[in-house]
Amino acid sequence: MTIKSGHTDKRRETRLTAIARAVIFLVSLILLCALVIEYGFQLDEVEKAAINAIFTFSIWFYFVLYLLIVIFRRKQIVKRSIIMTVSMALLLIYAIISNHLTPALLVFSIVELSRGIVNFIGKKTNPALLLSTAFLVITAIGTIILLVPRSTLPDVRLSVADALFVSTSALCVTGLSPVDISSTFTVAGQTVILFLIQIGALGVMTITSAFALFFMGETSIINQFALRDVVGSDTFSSLISTLLYILGFTFAIETAGFFSIWLSIHNTLGMSVGEELFFSAFHSISAFCNAGFSTLGGNLGNPALIHGHNIFYLTISILVIFGGIGFPTMVNLANIIMNIMRRIFKSALLKSSTSVKFSHLENLNTRIVLDATLFLIIGGTIIIALLEWNGAFAEMTTSGKLVHSFFNSVSPRTAGFNSVDLTLFSPLSIIFYTLLMWIGGASQSTAGGVKVNTIMVAVANFRSILKGRESIVLYNREIDAYSVKRASAIIFGSLATIFIFWIALIVAEPQLRPYKLFFEVVSAISTVGSTLDVTPMLGTVGKLLISLLMFIGRVGLMTVLMSLMHNGRKLSYKYPVEKVIIN
């Protein structure tokens, strides 16, 4: 009888906890909507009173919530949650005393919504479906915010299709836009785009799980499994350090890029200091996230920028490269550097005269990414220079030609920044540019494309067939069969998707040249953002098709397809094996 009563109490507690979490999530969502309304619209007195009532209710709701947590659940709270709870309580007290509610409420709504998302991730939900849904929801939120009056300049009417397109492009770090960013959006609207870029680059799961691990001290085993695959952590014990590396790398690289860009354009573009700082921050984040958005008319080919700013273009290129090699590669490189420094320090401390021996610490993925990236950058720079030296780059200085050849070999994979009008490129350059877009950057990076990892595995498979080998080897490591199958599936899926959407666009946009539409399709699915002046000319159907392509390209074709299918049960038997004639 006692056992049964205990089970009943536990079920009741679980039910009450679920209801409480749902109420908290709902209040936080309503609060976020109220904040968006206050930010985006000119309100009359009645509407302001209603919004203030929501704010007042929310602040006291959170106050009571955290008070109850401290009183009744202090034994279950780990150290990180204690710090979080105390910090939030102090923030609440400050907000109530100072009457500055908006910043505090924004923090609370984001934290509690993140907690709700993490709790949902922790359930046995299809991870692919969850990721796809999260991107769609945030795209919808971004669309709504971009449509509010304060996001656009006066006398600018932004259609729903255009707002959806820009929101999708920003979240999918693509850079395609049917409207000019500088002449359409206010600084507030451009800031919204910047936030969407940062969220899309780091990933929804990375950001929300970072809140859970660092601030709330809670995350489920299922969530840890999913997050470990996203961030490329080898073990659960290194999950937090890997997340710290990712956030630390992002902040450090974007900050360094910000200062380098500001120094290179200071007092040269006719901007105020405030405008220069915003310009530098926007382009640093956009470059590292491989987004390709610019606040200048004509992108980075703006006449005010094109001459005498080689340092700027080199900075953007370096930021794009760092973003394109991926967080796992950067984490592995950081570990290698730290290990080397530790050994040198240890050798110096012990005053050893023997040479320090360095073992091979880089993993296979790091070698693949670095070698492929270096090959594509060097080869791309040479080919672009040869093809456009007396073409699109004809009016530039020798140093300018070299810099822009380098820039235009880096940007297609997959930033999409344009330093020259791509319609001036020769047909051979466009073909090569399209190939670079399709290949893309590294796996688990901010870049798109089929990824250099996939191409390297496919090349290794091709080489093994030519040599008549059963095993597929890269850098003295045998590649597992699943990786080979997945690489083949990704390449086939990408080519099939490109062909299907190309045909659909030809039907939807018959007035546009087919080769330009093909370039647009590859740019969208590879989340590049380059265009042959096609994007602004697309109709509503064309914009929706390209938006869908950008979504597929960012989330991943395999992820999208897996989200639509149920996981099949593992077969307890095997079929007979036969060879198929292939030649």
C-alpha cells in the first residue's frame, strides 16, 4: 500500500512539474511577444498600458518562481544553478527597484525559453525533426520582427515573402536577399539580421544547451548525446569544455575581426565613429559565420571600398576561412597548441637538453579539413587570377588583383561576399565558382556545400576502386563503411535536389536565363549567397523555392529527409548477398 502511494505521489509530482514547466514556457513566450510589440510598433496609451501590465505580471511571476525554487528545491540545485538563481534574483531586485524592466525581462524570457527547449530536447523526440522545427520556428519569429515598422526605413514596404526570404537567408547564413539591406532596413532591423546570423551559425541546440549546462546545471542524457554529435565532442566529460571552446573561439575571433576591420576602414568611408563600429561588428560576425550579408549597397564591391582596402578584404577572407574549417577542427588545433606549449614549458622547467618529441595529435578530420582547405584556396586563387587578371580585375593594381583573386577563391566556400560584379566573370570563372560553391567548407562548420570531408571520402573511394583495393584509406587510416555510404548519399542527394529545384525554377521563372537559375540554386543549397543578379528578379514562387533550398542546405538534406521518416527497426536477419553489374 505504501509503495503504491509512493508511486501515485511521484506521478502527481511529475504531472505538476510538467504543468509548471508549460506555464513558465507560455508566460515567457507571451513576454517575448510583448517585448517585440513594444520594440517594433508605435503604441497608443491603451496599448502601452496593456504591455506594461504584461511586464509587471511577468516580473512578479519570475520573482515568485525563483523564490519558490530557492525555498523548496535548494537541495536539488547544483552549484551552477545556485549561481544562476542568485544572479537572476539580484537582476529581479534591480529591475523592480530601478523600474528598468525591459533588459531584465528579455534575459528571463530567453533563459526560460531555452530551459523549455532543452527539456523538450531531452525527451525521446526525433532529433532531425526537432532541429528542423526549431529552424522553422526561429525563421518565423525573425520574419515577424523584420515586418514591424521599426525594422524598416520610412516609406519602405517589405512584403511577407521578402521578409521570410531575408529571415531564412540570415538564419541559414546564406546572404541572398531580394532587397538591398542598406536601403531597406534600419539599424534595428540590421541588428535583428545579425542576431539571426549568429544563432544560425552556432546552432539552436548549441546555444540552448549552453544555457542549460552553464547556467541551469541541467541537461538530459538524450540531450547530451545529441549535443555531443553537434559540437564534435569525443566524450561526455569534455562536453562542457568543448562548448566553452566554441563560444570562446567565436567571441575571440569575431572580436579580433571587429578591431581589424575598424582599423582598416576608419575615416575612409565617410561614416561616423558609431557607424564605423556597427559596420565593423556586422561584417566581422557576417564573415566568421559565412553569411555574406553586408550593410553596403553593392555588397563588398561598393565603389567606396573596392580600392585601397586590401587589409579589409584579407581580414574578411581570414574570418571566412576560420568559420569554414569548423569548430571541431579549431578545438583540435587548440588542443595541439596547448599540448605543444605544455611540453615546451615542461622541458624548459626541467632544463632538459634532449629535444622535445611531438606525437601526432591531430585527428583524421582535422588533417582532411586543413589539407582540402589549403588545396582549394591555393588552387582557387591561381585559377581565378589566371581567368580574371585582365578581365574583371583589369582596372586593379597588381596587389589588388592578387588580393581579390584570393578573396574570390575563399568567398564561394561559402560566404558569398562579392568584391566584383559576378556578371563580369568569364563563363569558365562562373563554372569554377559554381564548383567551389557546391564543395563548400568543412563538416560541423558555419559553411555549407556538400563539405570537403564528403569530397575527400568520395575521392578516396574512387582511388581505392582504381587500385582494386577492398578498403578505403586516407592518411593511413581506414574509413568506415558508414562514412562512405553517407558521403555517397549526400553527393547523390545534393545533385538530385539541385536538378529538381533547377527545373522547378525554370518553370516558375521562365523569363530568367537557365544558367543563371542553376547558379542561384547551387548558391542557395550551398548557403553561399552569391547571385548573378537573379535574386531581386524572382517572383513569389521563386523566392519560396529558394527559401526552401536555403533551409535544406543549412539543416542538411539528410536531416530534413530523416525528420520526415520513422526510424526503421533493426533487422534480426540478413538477406543473401549478390553482386550487381556496374560499369
